[in-house]
Amino acid sequence: MIAGSFALGTQPAHAGSEGVGYWSGGAFLGAYNTDVDGRQAYCADLDAAAPYGSTSGPERITSLDSLSRQQLAELNYVLDRWGQSGDPNITAAVALHVWSVTSAGTYNSHGMSGDDYYVARAPASERGTILANLATIRQEAAIYAVTDPSLSLSLDMADQYAGTLTVATHPAGLTGTATLSDAVFADGSSSRTIGAGAHPITGTPADGVPSYQIGASMSIDAAGYGAALDLYVTPGGGKQRLIAAVSGSSTGLSASAESPVIELDFQPEITTQVASRFVAEGDAFVDGLTVSVSKRTWIHLDGAPVEVTATGTLYGPFDEHPAEADTPPAGAPIAGSETVTLTGAGSYTSSGSIIAPESGFYTWVWAIDKDAHGDHAKYLTDSFTDRFGQVTETSVVPFQPVAVSEADQRLAVPGDALTDTITVSSSNGAWLKKDGAPIPVVFEGTAYQVPGTLPPTQNAEIDAAAVPLGTVTVTADGPGVYTSPSVVAPSGGFVTWVWEVKKSSQPEWVRDYLASDWQDGYGIAVETTSVRWPITMTSLMREYNVHPGGRAFDVVTVSGFPANHGDFAGDGYWGADVDELRHTVYGPFATDTMLTDDLDLTTAPVLAELTTPARNGVYKLGYTDEDQIVPTEPGFYVLVTRFAGDDRVQPYQSSPADVLERFYVPPTGTEVPVSVITQATPEAFVGEPFSDTALVQGTKIPVGAYLVFRAYGPHPADAGAVCEVPFYESDEIPVTQAGIYGSGTTSVDAAGNVYWIETLYDSDGEIVAAGECGAPGETTVVKEQPEELIVKTNAVPTVTLGDPAHDVATVTGTVPDGARLMFEAYRQDGDTATCTPEELVFTSTVIELDGPGEYRSDEVIFDRTGVYYWVETVTNADGTILHRGICGAPDETTTVAESPDEPGKPGTPGELAHTGGGDWWPLGLAGGLIAAATGGVLLFGRRLAIARERNGQVREEDMGFEEFKAQFEGAKED
């Protein structure tokens, strides 16, 4: 590319001078300063004089003497790379190289190497360095010098955007600045310095154009390359030529290239994000589309964007999140489809025309069909379909868990474990799954004590007066049948279950999958259990000995029936009340040993059968001509009372072993020996009082006799009866006549069996009768206080107008700190038990509970006759209700009556003359208990084994037995 030579215009003359180098003996080795352009140049003629005269130039030359073009190229290369150095060891080496080429003959004419000859002009210490530099210069010049440097460009496109700019240079190491149009290099720049080789480029056409071309241009500074030199001349007889490397713009190379016209297309792609992860049933599915272009930009025609149609298909419902896949599974259900017209990259929203039909997972798949776009199809690179089952494209319609339940116990007794069976399902479609397993749902079931004593009425709302007995949970791992944990049945009444699902009670991750809270109805019959009330009866034969043909009289006190028992006629699910008590007198029996709990009453002889209403009260049996009890043969008789039971009250039967329900028709002239029959409190809780009771019988009780009760224990139940050292010993209790005597109360602070022994002494301290350790009826089983709080109440049943009444609550179990008790009384004006503020007539003072025990209300004098229901309430320190009684509950009724009539006259029912016992018992009415204690049964010393089965309180019998009443109070059981 450097060809020919040209003459410079006339230049002003300048004197030359030494540049960088060494002097030695009047000779110089190094570069000369031309003083023309400030460059350093080197002498080409060893035989010519030094260039101190006027110097002209430079002149570009492409030939010099007989030097070859390669030699010129090497000189150009060396002078360019090292000629302008400021290091004398380098300029000296350059001068030696120039002379060895331009004046080769002279250079080597001294009989030795010119290098060694001329390097002597330098200091000896520097000669080795100069010669080493000279060797490097010659070596590199031979390798890198180029006679004809060149540059060429070419563009090759692999596709519409990716291509290669190929640069070819000679020599290969040339570098320069390349500039692209409508394209960039790999580093994102459109202009950069590069050398020979293939350089990746990316087309950057203007947005929206359908086609474009890529251009490339490049220039290289090729200084030091080519067979040319700059020549300076010193005129005159000692004409000296100076040479330097070619300088200036003439040393540059340039080239350019252009690609063919490139036709363009683009590829739109879609990613989506559902507007809501959870969509309620009946709401619209809405999907948000983000449209991007993975290839090129959106093409415009005539200034308008090409329209592209995207179709979204919503698959579902599925019961769990479907697995992500390239395509939907075969047969996948389709909820609907929508189309969106796309006019460029950006955000779009589906129309929301698809409505959520039921629970499930629903997932979108969006697609663009190239072939469906007609003439514009050529602008689309390809069709597009996104993946099936992506999380961001999936919505969930929550499911609604519900349950149908049925109480496992239609009838129960207090203390039973009540459970409910629930059949669980989803009411709005599939029960959803996560990670392959059904989503667990916590169902909460609350057992409510129904207020009052009648079955509940079904209602969507829970009765405000209903008292929750306990809440249990069932975690349903999908549809199915589940049985709830148990709740302890209360003292009596109806218990109904209410089940609910509360989102707030679920694990946090579950909540969004549930449609809403749910609750079933209150008082549903099949979800209700009747905890049948236990009835209690206390009774006593007025006379124990009855002569043949005489009459026996019994007083039966009944409690435990709901106050409205006998009035409930049934409701189609719950049966009507059975309003009948049957009282059967069995006998005669030859001995009292036959009167046991195992007596077969179906074959036993029957003397009389009587009936009374199945309601609370005191019933006198044998006092009228219609119900007289007249034994005709000697022997033992017993009255057994039965209640068949109904849907509100438990069946009941008194024991044929009950000595207080016996009478004896003795043969004439029989004498009864002294004996003692005892019955201890059968059960008590730790810390509660308990006692023993003795019935002393016989015709000749020694004067000065007395009773002593001793209690032993408590001992483990499996250790057997142990009576060694008593922990309790009663006072000496005088016994003046046949009757009932109490031990006084005691208590223990540990659980176990307590064994009683009663001993009857005469005045000299000799034993008349004594019990045995572990005898039947002489063990009190002491139990630990229960964990749960239990409250049992017993109101005064009957008072005369003007007399005070009260209620008593026996509290057992764990009593929290700060617990308080309050009693309320409600006057009843109708047949339905009602305890609302309108009926409230009395509120007691608040009683602070300091643990288990018996607590009594204030006395209240009701101002008019009628029926009053008591309701007790226990609250904790925060006022939360821990227990509330039932309106109309048994033993919570006080009847206020007018003053009683005058006692009946002799000959009317209730008079002793009809008993036929006048010849036997002159003690009269006040000695009735003594009469009962002197029957022939005492010949066998039988104990009162059945007394433990009594659970109620003996009521006033209104018979004038004041002495018996006072004695019997000690044997009363709560």
C-alpha cells in the first residue's frame, strides 16, 4: 500500500545535531536530531560526513540504493519501534542495525565484525547491553516487519440477529477501531478496538422495522509497517542521508463491509399471574398476562403494531394442584376459555367471563397459534404455548367442610362419657389435597347442657342459656366418619352437640383453602343425648313388727324427678314420661337371710301391689282402705319400689335387702335379742366428711349401754381389710332404747379404704355386740378429688309460707383460685320451667370458694306460696362461667305451702291404732323407730348392706316422728 515516492515541497533548512547516543574519540554512536520536526533520525552513510549542516526533509521513499523491499520494511519497523528512544543503549543498537543494512560494505570492512568494531564507540560498560539490544532488534525485525500491510472486513449472519464480523490484517497483530451500524459487539458497544479474527455481533435494528442491514467500518494505525522510509538529506560535499520511520496519516489502513437485507420476525411470549390465588365459589377467574418478546421487538406495519391473538384455557377442577407439565394430561377437565388481543409487550387482563363453579384447583394455559394469523403469520417466529400447572397460573376455589353428626348415646347416666360420630364431607365439590394428602380440617364440637329439663328445640342459633360442658376437636383428614373425644355427662338433663369449623382455629396454612366458617344447628334430635336423671328414694316402715291381720304402713320420699315429670307427652323422637311408681310388698319369707340383693323377685310371693305417680314427694302407703297392707301369716316382708324408667329418668328399683323397708310378723311370745346393724358412708372424696350409722335393735337393751365407733385407714383397696390402730374413735354414745345412732363425722387427706367397727358396751364396759373388720356396709371408699369441677345442689324441698328456705351446693373437684358461687331463685307461674329475669325473685350474696366443700346460700323468706326453682352459678376470677345449674333440675325446687292442717284424729289414716301393734309397742308414735328395731330379723344380726345404694336425702315425712327424724338426720346421704 506504500507505493512510489513523492517530493516534498521546499522545506526550510535546519542544522542537524547529535541526539541520544555516545561519543568516543571524536566518533558518535546513536541518533541525530534533525531539527526539522524534532524527530530522531539515523545516518545511512558511514562514509559521509556527520550531518551538521543544513538538513532538509523528510521525504517519503520506497527505495534506497539497492536495498530490498524487505530490508526497507525491516528498517521502517525498527526505526518506528525503537528509533525515538531516549535510552542511549537502544539508540546505539538502532544505529548499528541501520549501518549494517545501509552501509553493509563499510560496516564490515575493518577485518572484524562491524558490530564489535562500531560498538567500541560506546563505553565498555554498556557495550554488552547495546549488543543484546541489537540482537533483539534484528530478531523481531526479521519476524514482524511487513512489506505490504493490509486490512479487510466481512459480515456473516447466522440468523436475523446473531452474526460475525471477520477482520483480516497483515500483519496479523494489527489492531484498530471497528464501528458497527445497527449492531453491537458482544460487550454491547457499537465501536471497539479489535484485531484480526472473528468477532460476534448482534443486530440491533430499529424497533418495529420489518427488515434492516448491518454495516461495519474499521481503521488501523499501521505505523512501522511497509517498505518505506522518511529521508532527511544534508547537502554539500559531505552529503549525509538520515532515515527515520514513516510518520503521519499515510501510515493508516481502512476497510468497510455491509450485510445483505435481513428480513425480520418476532416471538411474543406470555407469562401469567392469576389476579387472586384463592377465588370464592361464584366469583370470576381473572388472569393477569405479562407479554414479552423473546426475539426482536414487536413489528409495526404502516405505523400500527401487528395484532396477535392469545387464547387462554382454564383447566379444572382438580382436587389438588396438578403436576406441572409441558401439556395438560389427557382428559383434563376444562372450565372454559378466553381470548386476548395483544398489540405489544406489556400487561393484559383476562375478561373474567369464567365463573368458579365448585371447589378445586384451576390452572390456565395460554397459547398463540401462528397458523391462525393469516398474512401476518410470517411476522411470528413460531407458535407459543406455556406450561400446564404452573403455580402462578393456578387459582384455588376453597372447599366447604361440613359434618352430619349423631350422638353415640341416645340415653346416658351422669358421669358417662358422651361421644358423637360425625360424617364429614365437602358441600361444594372436592375435598382439596396438598402434597397428595387431603387437607386436614379441625372440627370443634361443643356439648351444651340444654337449659330446663325438656328436650331442646332445633334452631340455627345456640340457646343463650345453654351451658357448654366441654369442647372437643376432631381433625378430619378428608371425607369420612369420625368419632369425637368424650365429654363427661352432667348430673342430668339433655345434652346437645353443636359442631363447627372455624378458620381461625385451623393451622395458618390451611385457612385459605376453606371457603368459610360453618356451624350446624342447635338442638338437632339425633345430636342430643338424654342424661337421665337418677332418682332417689328414702323410706321407712312405720312399724317393724306387725301381728297377723294387722296393717303395715310405709312412707316413701321420692326425689330426683324433674319438677315437670309426668307432664311431658313426647315429641316424636323423645318418648313421653312414664308417670307411675310401683310399690310391691313381697313375703312372707321364713328368714331375713333370704332378703338379699340376689332375691329372685319374679318367683317371690307377693302380698300387695300399690302405685303412686312418678313425681317428687312424700307418699304414705297403707293408710287408706284402697291401699292397705295386711299380712296374714308370720314371717318377713319387704316393700320394693320400682320405676320403669323413661327418656328423661333412669330406671330404679329399691333393694329387697333394705332393712328399713321390712316388717316382721312374729309368732306369739317371741323375744328379740340385742343386735347392731350398721351402714357407713359408702364413698367420699379426700377432705370431705363421712360417718357411720348404727341401728340398735332388741327388746332388752342393758341399762347404761353405750356405742363406740372406730375408723381405720385409709388403706389401699388391694391390701384387704386392716383394723389395727384407729385414726378416729367416737365419743361414748349412750344407748337408751332401740334406734339409730350416728358416729359423728371425720375426714382423711389421702385416698383409700376406711374400715369401720362399731362396738356396743354395757355399763361395765363388757361388749354386748361388735362388728367385724371389713364387714359388708362398713367400708368407706375415699377417692381423690376429681379433676373437673363438679357442683351438686340440694334445696330445701318444702317450707311453710313465712319460713326461711335455702339452697346447698356441694363442690368437688379442682376449684380455681378466685372462684365464686351465687344462688338465684325463680318463681314459677306456669307448667314450663322458666328462669329468666322476669321470674327472678332472689339473688344470694357472692360466696368465695376456698376449695371443695359444702356451701349454703343465704336464707330467704318467699312472700307467697308456689314453686321456686333454684339455679347456682360458679364463675372464675375473670367472671367466666365455670358451671351453671339447670332451671327446674331435680333437688332444686322449693315448694312454699300454706300452714298445715290440724293433725288427724284417731281412726283416720296416720293413726297407730290401725297397725295392730298396740300389744307389742306401748312407746306410741314417737317410739316408731324402736318398734321398727324390734323385729325377729334381729335374731340373725343382719347388716344394712344395701344402704350404700341410696343417693338422695331423706325428706320430712310429715308423720310426727320427730324423735326418729332427729336420729335419722345423721344417716342422711347427699
